[in-house]
Amino acid sequence: MNLDRCTPGQLEIITTLDAPLMVAAGAGSGKTFTLTQRIVNALCTGALTSIGEVLAITFTKKAAAELRSRIKAQLLSEGLTDEAL
């Protein structure tokens, strides 16, 4: 997982795995990217043992589908095929 293109705020969200967080930001600010990376990072580091432990809430079905799609793609790229299913 390459986090080089993250802002300091995004990096803090992605790597803070010992507490729940709420991410609120404007359109196009990278919320979906950040949440995707946080979830995959939590699975890769063992902070989560299964994708079934994730609860991510969005405001629209379209946003939920986009988040689901990106998480699946990132899990596949990290070799976590069972979690991607």
C-alpha cells in the first residue's frame, strides 16, 4: 500500500486505527480514497480481522456503490482476495 500521495490529514485518518472516526469534507477532497485506504490498511495491519467488521455510512446509494467498488479493487491489489469477495 503506497500512501505517498496522501495529505497529512488523510494519512492521520488512514493510520489512526484505535478509534472510530467521522470523515466530513467537501466534494472532491478525497473522502472516498481516504476511507478506502483506511479500511484496507486496517485489514492489512490486523487491526481488523474481516471486512465484516466494517461499517461505513454514506449519504447516497451511488456513493456506497463507489466505496464498495474501490475497497474491492484495493483489496484485490493487496492480494486479499477472500476479503474482496
